[in-house]
Amino acid sequence: MIVILVVIYLHFTIEIDTSGYSLVASIVHDNINIPSHERQALYDLYVSTNGYDWMYQDGDLGHWNFTDPDVNPCSSSDPWQGLNCTVVSSESDSYYYISEIMLSEYNLRGTLPESIGKHI
């Protein structure tokens, strides 16, 4: 197996795995983050649905953590559970946005905040 890592313009990393007969490439965007209004909407959802008591599905990894304002919920090293993220890129900027929230078995209790409908 040969793995090649290429860093391009400090915006993302391309990982290429040439094991077997196929070429698999994925782009990892760990140095970009979600917009602040989406982070606020996720926080509002967490608070309004009793996030401290959620039943996470995959052990200790991927718990929603708002203690660090710069944490990236879409990070490839520790993505938050229940979220799907999509990268949007333009000539001047790149950022993640939350494309899907899937928390059906997490024991959410409460109401959905208005910010979820506005920003996500």
C-alpha cells in the first residue's frame, strides 16, 4: 500500500491510497471551519434539547463540545456525531456547512430552536 499526502495552499490535504487496483482520493479540510451562525445554531440545538443527556452512539469520540470556540465539528480527526458536513469553496474562501443533522437515537428532549431553521 502506498499513501501519498499532498498539502495544497494550506487549505486542504489530499490523501491518495493506491492499494489494490483502484485509486481512492479524498480531500481532508481540517483547517477550515463552519460559519459562526451555524455554530450558534448547533449550540442552540444542544441546549434546547438537553444535550448534556444525549445518548451518543460511538463511545467517547465525536461528542459535541462548545468549550473551545475554534473547535471544528467537521474535523476529520474528531467529527461531531450526528452531523454531515459539506465543503463550499470559492476563489477567496473555503468553509464547511452542516448539510445534515441525524440525531434520531440520541435521546433528544425539548424543542427545536428557531435558529436551526434559519441557519442550517
